[in-house]
Amino acid sequence: MKNVILECISFYENAVFKIEKIIIEKTNQFEYEKNHEERENITIYLQKILAKNCNLRKKDFDVLINSILLDIEEKERQIKRKNLELTKQVKDYLDEQKLLVKSLRLTFAEFNFEKSNIDEIRKLSETFQEEYEKKAAEILKELKSFEKHYQFYIDKQRNIMKKLKELVDKDKELQVKDLMKIKEDQDMKRVYK
């Protein structure tokens, strides 16, 4: 019986390590830098086109484009901050799980199986399980919420990038009023948020 319990603990320990690996891979998969770099490249290109087509000064362009990108950049900062918080929270939880595994292993290594009955073992197991299931549920809820916010950010980012790319495609026909139209749309969305 003792060997079966210790095997279960080893199985759980392996599961914790696998989950940790998945979480680390998932949190590194967000492409903030790629998104930011693409935005910068399009912005530079738009600035050159508008300077050439309309003699728009860089300073005026910067004010205009910054007002358009304000929401996206703020949302990106919030997403990065929340991602760091959640990564730390999950890491702390997984560290607790590793300590739990060590504690279980020590507890059951010294456990007297001849003098104990199954109910005592079950009660001890339930105590550990209840404590950590509650915390896991809270973390999972926060991760799902983060995922929704991240998807909203990505959708908004794609929408703005699509509009800016359409402006780039206009090339010689591009006018300041085209960029102003996007700014007005963004301003309206801020008002109705």
C-alpha cells in the first residue's frame, strides 16, 4: 500500500513539472515585441508618405499617430503587467505544489500503515486536496480572464493595423484627412467605452 501511495505522489510530482513547463511556454508566447515592431514600421512608412504627399511635419504626425495608438499601447502595458503578475502567481502556486509533494512523501514515508486504517489516509489526502484545489480554481479563473483581455487586445491591435496598412496601400493618394478619419473613429470609441 505504501508503494502505491508513493507512486501516486511521484505521478503528481511529474504532473506539476509538466504543468510548469506548459505555463512557461505559454507565457513566453505573447508577441508584444513583434506587434510593436510592426506598428513602428508602418508608422515610419506612413510618416514618410504624408511628409512627401502633404508636407506634414514629423511633430504633427507624431501627435496624430500617438493619439490613434494611445489605447492600444495602454492596453499593451496593462496586458504585460497582468501577464507578469499571473506568471508569478502560477509559479508561486507550483512551488507550493512541489513543497506539498515533498511533505506528502515525508508524511507517507513515516506513516505507520499497519496501525492506520484507510479512513485516516483518505482524511489526510482530502485535507491536502481541498486546500490546493481552491487555490488552483482561483488561478484558473484569473488565467481565463486574462486570456479574454489578451484576445480583446489582439483584436483591437489587428483592427488598427489593418486600417493603417490600408493607408499605406494608398501610397501617393494618401492624405492627412485619411489619418484624421481613423483618429476620429478612435476618439468616438473612447467616448463610448
